[in-house]
Amino acid sequence: MTRDIHLTYQVGDMTHQDQVVLATICLAPFHEVAALVTGVFRATQGRSIVIQGEMRRPNDIYHQDSLDAQARRAELGDTVSVCYWGVTVSEPAGSSGVTLVEHWGHDDLPDHMGRLRTGLTMVTIESLFERKTLQRHGLTLRQGGTVVRRIDVDQGMAECGWSWFAEGPTQPWEAADRYAHRYPSKRLDRALLFDYARHFGVDLQSAMAHRKLAQTRFIKALDCWDPTEVREATTEGEAAYKAALEAGIGEPEPQETAAEAQAWARSAADLHQAVAAAEARIRKATSPDRIWAVMRDLTEVLQTDGIGQSYAIGLFPMAVDQAHRLDLQALATRRLEQTWIAATAATDFPVTQHHITIRRGEAQRQAVLSPIARRHTQICKSATAPTDLLPILADIGPQRPSEMDLRFRLTALQNAYHAACRLDPEDRASHSIAGVLDNLHGQMTGRPDAPSLAAAIRKRAADLAKRRRTTKSKRSRKQS
């Protein structure tokens, strides 16, 4: 990539590699910065690997890793294999004593580095083109952990328009006259940021495209979910890693070998497949007894710790709801409910008998109302005259079931009146449905004098019929 990135954006052919730039120029030798970055990365991201001579940009590597992870998830399970952003450390050509760190996805990396190396001078350059109405360009100058200078311009991040931010004394190498421009968009852009980088001896455009093979390191976190991962974690940057932990940065790495990590990932993949198979069996079950048999087969999973237990417990809401739909009073349904309560008793979110009672009440309501709703839908579809809709009025009358609330009755009457307006809005049966509908609407809103809902439905039906007639007339004239 040797073309002008800013110009490619202007003509509209910017690739995903060009959209984001987040790089920190460190005024220190390559070997020192590489060790520092590796140690901090290990502390913040866990078990990691270092790839020497990686010439691709982090954006390209992440894009390819995403495709690979997607393929592994399709093969091994939905939650198996994830993708992480890595960090590239390189020495720009012709810039001895200067190191470039590309760390998109790790915004806090320069702050952590500054805390460990108080005398390190760093210049962070960020340029993002998400789209023409969402972009950001900024520069941060640090001396160790202290921010000396920061300038930033963005569009569409916190506000709809452009915003400008500046703190710290203006540096001699800055184009300060640009900052006085009336429009914030003219004060700072990617081209100017690249000019600032050249002041420190780094041609960012060239440095990110052409690297020195021997002075390039790519650091990425190992995927603990990938059962095909066999690489051992790196031990480089051990001094910086220990210093980061002592400074409260990150957490210690898990003490396990690649074989142990791979065995855990394989067990997680097998577990996910078992749970997915159980979920499919629950969906196809025709009785609570079959659902109980599926959950009973997962007894060993329930007795394990960690992710296995959470997977199995996560099946219970679906299993109990399915059992409620099939037979609310079955003995197997009761067993499922009690097993769910016992399985979650020691977790952070225990299920109590009160939760079960609420679910049973909702299931009972659905068992009563679902057949009625299906019958009402069939009546509205098959009606040939408004009088055919009167059974719906009878269903919501004084003899209605106790589970039928006001919202259900109002929805049923709205659907019935829609059908009545389609058939004959002037029929006596249509007027009867409209009167009851407006009465229920007043009860629902708490306003007996509320505008007529039936009149609104009737007007909308008339407008729709008029549009249909107009469209039909235009189509017939066009065909003739």
C-alpha cells in the first residue's frame, strides 16, 4: 500500500485496510519496545504468541482470522473459536531508534506502556473513516504516563456535526495556523497527521506497507476456545509482564500447557455439541416425559463446574416452557420444575418456586387463549358477512374465561372490526362491533371520551380500499 490513503477516501475506493489507522510512534529502540509491548499484552490479554516476520497489517490478519473462526464455529459449535485483535511492532525503514506499534482494538496500550516506562516518548496517531458522516482524526503526545498534548477532531461520534478538542501546549512542529480555521473539518485530517509522523522520522504510509522482516513482531492472544490450537504460549517480555502485574495492569496468565488448553477446548466443543443435540430433541419432544428423559441424560453435565453447568442450566427455561405447553399437570413437568430449582440453588441467579408459579400462570393463560385466538383468526378469514363475526362478541362477553384480559378482548375486536369494514361497514353487526370496541378502548385508556378507535379503523379501511381501486384501474388501463 503505497498510495495516498487520504486521497483514496476522497474518490470513494477505500478498502477495509485503509479505514482504520491506530499507531503509536515510540522514540526507543525496537528490541526494548517489542519486549515492553509483549509483556503488557500478555498481562492484559492472557496467553499469547509472538510471530516474527509477519508482514501483513493487523487489519488484514483480523479479517482472515474472523473468516477462520467462522468456519470453526460452523464445524464445532456456535460458541467455539473467537477472534482477537493483535498488535504489530516494527522498526520503520530508515528510522533507527524509532519503533512503530500498530494496536487497533487496544486503545489503552500506550497508557500501560507509559506507566512502566516513565521516560518513553510516544506519539499516538488515530484516523478512522467509518463512513463520510462518521470519522475521527487525532494525535496524542505522551511522556511516559503523562499526556503532554492532545488534539482531536471527529464527526458523528458524540454529536451529529463536527467537534474539535485540544489540550496541552502547542508543539513547535504543529501546523498551528490550521487550527484557526472556521470549520473543524479543515483543522485536522489524515494527511496532516501523516505529516506530523514524518517529523519523527516515520512515513506511516510506507511503514505500514513495507516492513523489515527481522524487525517485525506480531503479538496475538491464543484462542482458548479453539480445539485445534496446539501452539505454546510465549514467555517473551517476562520482565515487563511481571512489572505490569505489580503495577495492577491485567491479570496473571493461566498456568497450563498447550496440550491442557487444547484438551479443555475439545471438551468444551464436545459439550456444546451435546447441548445442541439436547436442545433439538427438546424442540421435537411430544410429551413432558421425553423432555425429562433428555434433561436426565445431562445429569453428569449438571454435576460439573463452570461452563458445563451453565450450558445445561441454560436449557431449563426452554425445557420447562415446552413441558408447560404440552401438559401443565404432568408429573414429568413437576420434576423438571423442581430439578431446575435445585440446579440453580447455588448460582448467582437462583430460580425459586415464585418464578415457577409465574411461568405456570402464563402457560395456563396461553393454553386457554391460544385456541380462542386461532378460532377468531379463522372466523375473520372465512366470514362472508359481518354477522359471521358475531361469535367473537359472544366469546368476549360475560361468560368469557378468567384468563381473558382487557388487552386480549380489545385486540380480538380490532381484528373483527377490520374484517367487518372490509365486508360491509354499514351493516348492523358492524355497528355493534364498533360500539363494543370503542367502549373497551375507553376502558383501556381510562378516557371514556377518547377519540373513536372504530372510526379510525373504518377510515383506514376506506383509504386502503380506495388505493386498491385506483391501482386496479391504472393497471387495467395500462393493459388495455
